Amino acid sequence: MSNKIYDPEFAEAPERLEALSDFIAIVKQLRRECPWDREQTHDSVKNLLIEEAYEAVEAISEGDWAELKKELGDILLHVFFHADIAEKAGTFTLLEIVQAETDKLVRRHPHVFGEVEVSGVGEVLSNWEQIKMKEGTNRSVLSGLPGALPALLRAYRIQEKAAGVGFDFPDQYQTWDKVEEELGEVRRLFDQEAPRVEVEKEFGDLLFAIVNFARFHGIDPESALQRANLKFVRRFRHIEGRLRGQGKIPADSSLEEMDALWEEAKREEAS
């Protein structure tokens, strides 16, 4: 009888474990025999890991599952690559990575692997943050959010973590009231021709309030803005293409011409 904590139906098949083992062995051999791989350090490839993560996110946003499969493989490569660097340096091992993460997942999901009962997602998130605090791994609920995160995403995660321990607006209307309050502050400073630094500060508060409104209503602001970016690019390229057909470029065209082509692009999308 198995003494594993998880349901036996989720145990990996031998052929899948063998494929994973082969992959790890290949990474180790590359680190020993490839001159480029051998010279890399945690620091030298850290930005590549970020790049691969963004490429995976882009594939998800575009619904390109073949590309996502490839990008997840690249991320997995980086995990094993960093693990091998650490093992060679005597810092930690791949086994320690897996064991530590396994222990954390089990510990932070007592409603799955223990006797705790939860009423829904909100309670799951609240319990998660409380368990983290008890572990002593964070001095603050907001610890563990990298400063390098895009500002919009970081604002979302800050608010999400604070809400997880009950620090949140009590109803949806107050989130929009806050947006209007901050919008009014920006307009007031703009009308008064206030110093740029003051306007920028209030504009930051406005963006933070908009992100909070989005989070409260289940909207991912990072994804929403990315879609808006893609939409603008698509329509602007339509303008460029139509002007190119006339032997012109945007700089040679009037705003009225470009506005008309923008509306044309919108109509084509709608149809």
C-alpha cells in the first residue's frame, strides 16, 4: 500500500519519468561539454529566464498552444540549468528544490492534504497568506513581490495580497468612487498647472485605483492593457498599409485622413 500523500491516480507513468530523467541528463552533459553552457552563471542567464517567461505569457495571450509548449520547455530548461549550476557550486540540489516546493505546496493546501474546510477561493487565498506569515518566510504580507515586476502587474499583486488578509474595499461601488476621486485630483492639479512631479504622483494614485477597480471585478489589468496595445497596433498598421497603397506615409498625411482610416479599421473588425 502506498504511503504517498497524493491520490495514486496522479502518479507519473514510468515512461514520462524516464523522459524527464533523460532531459535532466542532457542538461548536465551540456553543462559539462558545451563551452558556452559551461561558462554560464546564475547572473549571466537570469535575463533569459525572464524573456522565456514573457514569451510563454505571450503565447497564452495569443492562444498559440504549440508555441506555449515550446516556451514551457525553455522555462523547464532554465530550471534544470540553474539547478545544475547550484549543484556544481554546492549551493543546493535539484532534489532539494523539488522537496522544498513539495513540502510548501502540501503545507499551504491543508484543505486538500489536511482536514481544513474552506468555503471558497477567498478563504483559500486568506489561509495561504496566513500560513506564509506563520512560516516566518515573510515579515510582511507584501514581501516576496519582485521590484522588477511590471508596475501594473505589481500593483495588482500588492492589492491581491492585501485583500487576502481582509484589507479591501467592502463593496464594488467604493472602488469606482476611488477612481473618480483620484481622477478629480489629477484634473485639479492639471487645471492649476501644478508642478509635473505633483501631477505624476496623483496620476500614479489614479492608475493604482483603476487597477484596484479591475481586480475587484475580476479583470486582469495587465492582460486588458496588452489587448488594448495589440488592438491599437493592429489598427495603426491598417492605417499605414492603406496610406502605403497611396504612396504616402503617416507623416505626410493629415489627422483627418488617419482618423478616417482608423474608423475604417474598426468597421472591418466589427464585420
